[in-house]
Amino acid sequence: MYKIVDSISCFPFSEKTIQNGVKEAVQKAGIVKHASVHTLRHSFATHLLMNGVNIREIQNLLGHKHLETTMIYTHVIRDVVSVPKSPLDHLYIKKPH
């Protein structure tokens, strides 16, 4: 059982309810590529790593017993980083004042 907490109350949800909600949202959005709760978890971990969060912290957040399991995300990052970027990609990055 999972709980989603807001400022007013706490709502319990089963795993199946969350999975069905994500499935329905994917269908309504017209996403044809496979997407699931696990996809969100994987994306979350990948973005944390790309933003410099320590791999041990990510391991702890994901509840992985073995670091090797978390290290899978480093391979994804390596693939993403090796993709050439266009100079146009940098036009929309906000620079600190």
C-alpha cells in the first residue's frame, strides 16, 4: 500500500491502482511507446544521476541492496552523453545572472 500525501490528508493506493492509473494516462496521452510505473522509476533515477546525485544516494532512494543494480543507470548515462549535441541545443539553457 502506498500513500500520497497532500497538505490536507493522506490517501492510500494499492500498487495495482497506481499501475492502472499510469496505464490509463499513457493511453489518454496517445503514447505508443511502452511506458509504465517502472519507466517512471527508471527515468527518475537516470535524471538524478545526470544531475550529479551520488550513486549511493540513488541506491538508497531506490532501495537497491546491491550497488551493481543501481550501476545499470550509469550505462544509460554513458549512451546519452556520447550522443553529439547541436549548438542549437544550448540556446535555450538559462545562464545564471
